Amino acid sequence: MSLLVELVSPERVAYTGEAKMVICRTTTGDIAFLPGHIPFIGVLSTHPVRVQQDDGEVVIAVHQGFVEVSPPGEDGRTRVTILSDVAELADTIDVERARSAKAEAEERLRTGPGDPEAFSALRRAEVRLSAVDAA
Amino acid sequence: MPGAQERVLRRRIGSVQNTKKITRAMELIAATRVVKAQQRANEARPYAEHITQVIEDLSASGADVDHPLLRQAEQVSRVGVVVLGADRGLAGAYNSNVIKTAEREIMAARAEGLSYDLVTIGRKSKAYFQFRNYPITASFEGFSEKPTFEAAADIAARVISLFTAEGGCDRIILVYTRFISMGSQEVVVRRFLPLQTVSRIAEEGDAKAVAGFEFEPSPAAVLESLLPRYVESRLFSALLEAAASELANRQRAMKAATDNAQELIVKLTRKMNQVRQDAITTEIMEIIGGAEALAEDRDEPGDLILSHLDSDPFPRHSGSGHHTAPDRTIPDPD
């Protein structure tokens, strides 16, 4: 028995696949889902989501959003749905762009500290980069 | 040498032909884009469905909070009208339909003595209201054919701030064109904010909700961060539908224009041929007339075509002396 993982962004379903375990970070802390987990809805914080499969791991950069574990369907499998405005698979991330975005955000924070937009841009870039590192 | 009138007609046919090429190209472009736009609308559906599903789950668990986006005003004194138009014209009545409907809504609000905020999306709707001196609170443009989620999020943020601001709008309506099928789209006016209560949203979804969910950090907190997403996703799907409608309308308008151009070409070509034939006939008449005059000058009996024109061209008996079609004389059976 395995988990059915779906990564849904507003524009499309970005990824579907099977997994042994899904590890993600909600606003209150890390949580891992195994098959048969009870129904669960959590608010994700900006952090990579790790989807462990039989033959490796898929890492997804998630910038806020929700994780929903639905009750097992008719086939008896537990579904994990990740809803996120911005969700990128680690291997589709443009590392160079993320690096330059990070540098730019840091620069903006240095000149004008407390700029919330620059702060979240920095956070996003960091998540992208850490997702690439973790993959 | 073609005559003056023929030249004019030839030039007009050329210009209509060029226009036809352009409208035909636009028709084909719109046709491919409308398929893509529909596809995007379909791809966006899972997200909207999941968000609604989560709200249903929340509702089933009995979480119903007092969120600003859910608060119903006891008395409406200010309404917000969001118009979803296109950036470009040449889409038949698409823009004017949606603009007219929005204008009616504004008139109705005025008639009730309410003040209003107008948010325009698309260059065309902005131009219309600006020209007529309507106060525009906010306008967005440059993405009507291919809306991105970021654009939807921007608009949603602005609209939410209009709604939640002190002395802001008590009700916000969305005027857009719903895409029913390739052949039919209709302008609809939808209440956008305040949202219905959580349980009402839940009732409208078709999936069954199951109680017994665990929430982290808490049902209320989840709902708190979920509702703005829900607003964004609703706005995004409206934008996608409007884009598909715009393209379908443009395809139809351009098809009509192409057909009209073709019809005009046929008509003008007929006219041109007629004019040319007239000119040729006149020219022949002139030549004959000139030759006749010359012949008369020489004082010889007219051995020319013209002298035979009023006589029977196919005489039954003697064909001698006639130059016109002597071989075609019908042989007498006797």
C-alpha cells in the first residue's frame, strides 16, 4: 500500500505520483505522512516538501499553501494533496535565477530593512535553493 | 489599357483581399488560442475543487469563524463593480456587452443612492469608463488573453483591500463573460464579496465531506489562510473564462469579417468585369464608327461589318456578298 501524492497549483496539476512517505513542514512543525494516516489538513510554511519513493526522493519547493490528507478512497489508498500558489519540482528550478533573486532580495533588505516583499522574495529564493540542495 | 473605373475597382479588390488575409489570420490565431484557453481553464479546475473540498471538510468539522471576508454588511452603502473586459477590440460585441452590463449595474447603484468603486480589467473597459468620466478606483491590463495566477492574486488583493478597508465597499460584484461553449457565451453578474458562509460554500460543492479531520494549527487558522486563496482562485477562474470567451468572440467576429470580405470581392469582381466589358464594347464601337466614317469618306459602299448589322446575319438563300460568318449559314434542307 502506498500514498498517492498530488501537487496542485492554481494553473495545473503539477505532479502526481506514488510515495512511501511525505515529509513537510506546517506552521507548527514538521510532519510526515505514511499510508493510512488519518485525515489531516495543515497550513504549510515556506519549506521544501520531500516525497520519498521506492527509488529515491522528489523534492518540491512550496511557498505556502495547504496539505490535505484525504481519507482512503475506494482503492484503499491514502491521498496526499498539496495545494500551493507556487510549487516547483526541484529539478525544474532554475538555480541561477534563484541565486540572483536571492542576491537581489538581500541587497534590497540591506538598503531598506523591513521590506516585506523583499523578505518573502528572499525566503522563496532560499526555499528554491534548499530544495535543489536536498534533491 | 484598363479604364479609370476599372482601375479603381481593381485597387479596391486588392485592398479587400489584403483585409481578408488579415482577418483570416486573426481568425486562425484566435481559434488555436481559444483551445488553449479552454485547456487552461480545465487545468485550473483541480485547484479550485480542492480548495472548495477543504472548505467543505472544515465546514463538516463545525468550524465557522467570523472572518472579515464572510461578514455581511447590515446596510450596503457602497458597492464595488469589477469589470472583466479585453485589452484589444476586434472581438465583436464582447467588450461592449460586458461594459454595458457593468454600466447598468453602476446606474442601478446610483439610482439607489449608493456610492461605488469601479475596478476595470482590460484596456478597453478602462478606456470606455475613463472617456465617460467615471471615477476608476483601480485598473489592471495587459493579460486579458492569457491571465496568469499572479495577475489574479494582484487583483484579488486589491479587491479584498477595497472590501475590508474602513468605509470601503460592503458588496463587490464581478461582471464577466461566462464561457458556456464555443458557440455561446453570456455576460453574468456575480456576487463576489462577501463570501457566502462556509456552510453555503460547502453545500455548493458536489463532493461529500467527511468529518474527523485533524487540523493544524486549528480549524479557524486554516480557514483564515484559506479564504483569501479561495477568493484568488475564484477570480482566476473568472479571468480564464473571460479569456476563453474573448477569444471565441474574436474568432467568430473575424470569421464573419472574412466571409464579408469574400462576398465583397465577388461583388466587386463582377462589377469590374462588367465595367471592363462595357469599355471593350465602347472601344469596338468607336473603332467601327471610325472605320465607317473613313469608308464613307472614300464614298464606297460599306463593305464593313456595321453595314450588315441591321440585316439578317444568317440569310436563308444567298450568302454571297456577306462577310459575316458565311460558313455558319444554315444549310437549307431543300
